Amino acid sequence: MRIIYSNLWDDYTLTESQEDANYLAENTQDIRLTEVWRTSTASATTISIDAGTGATITCDCAAIVNHNFTSSALTFVQASTAATFVPTALSASVTYRGDLMLVFFASGAYRYWRFNFSDTSNGDGYYEVGRLVLGTYLQVSPSSIVEFPEAHPRTDVASFGLTNQLYSDEGIGYKTYDYKFEYVSNAMKSSIETMWGSVGMFKPIIFVNYDTTYSEVPPIYCSIVNPIEFKHRPFDRWDFNLSLRECD
């Protein structure tokens, strides 16, 4: 199990090769997926950040959330010591998925990082992305107990009249998960506390149930919805729960 909670993409000025003036690239730094960046054409596009003179950004994962790419898209996260990205010191392909695209790669520290998009089959006439994520991940060990609930609530509002007629406003569906972790070490407890202190219940994370296999339980863009409480166990081990709600 992996958690991506520190999105370094949000900390730097963006340089994009193109954008629609009504859908700015800075929207990829907004935690709300409905705030999107849209390009002006459906041609090859890059968007990059610069750590600044003498500085580097250390990353080992990246994600693209809420996009309009097709399965033919070629998407890469790249890093370099030069603004031209020549040479390209790191290039990791981001495998297509319909909602949340995710890649893990060997950790690297470079001044320049970028996303590189090309999708010749895209019929929309533009590329659209809600959120870009670039940073490091937390490996949760041990994983949670095998059994966990996956609920599918909705935001519908419904009521019944005196004659049993249904009056309703259609909302949207989302998923929730409740995980239980047992016999966690002091070191792992400290890492979870650091994560909790950084995001609380106000900032979304990406939670990955299976490290690199996503067909059964896909990674989700979600928020923690209940306070984390640690229960002390013998031999200085800890139990805790993690309640997650998918968010847009």
C-alpha cells in the first residue's frame, strides 16, 4: 500500500507550452478536480517546473488525475538538469488509465521536471487535466488487514410525499474505504503522523491499495474523513484505522 500526499508540483511556478486563456495551467495546482487546465490545441504539449538555481526536486512518482486523454496517448514525466530537457536525465512513461494515471520510478533529484503529452487520437481538439501530482510516496507497512469495506454512496437528495411519490435531485456517486492497520511499528506510526499533520482532512491524497496492480482496486484521489486514532498494542506496536472518501 502506498500513499502520495506531498505534491511538490504545487510549490513552483508553471511553464506550459500552450493553454486556453479560460482554463489556466495553474488549475493543475488546485485540489479540486473540476478546476481544469485546457490546452488550445490537441498537439504535443509540455508543462514544467523549475526548482531554481542550485536547487533540486526529489521525486519518485507522478500522477495525472481527471483527464480527457485516449488510450492512444503518449504521456511522460521527465527530468533534466537543463531547461531545454536536453539531455533528458529521467523519462518515465505514464500508462493510460481512464481516470487516474499513475507511475512510480527510481528516485531522482533534478532542477527541472515536466509532463509531456501527445494524443493524436484525441477528438476534442484540446487536452484537459484536472490535477497533476509530482512527489514522493509513503510505503505503508504492514498493509491493512485483508478484509475491508468498499461503499458506494451517492449525493442524491430524495424524499417521499404523503402519497408515497418520490421527489429527488440527482447527485453523483463516489466510493469510500475503511482500512484497519494492525501491529504497526513506532517508525511507521511516526510516518503516518507526519502524513496526517500535512494533509489532515483538508487536503486530498492518492491512496494505492496494491502497489503496482490496479485492475481490482484502483488507486483513488481521496481525502481522510475521520481523525486517525492509534491504539497501543504489546511490544510497542500500534493499530489504527484509515477512513477514505473519493473526491472530485
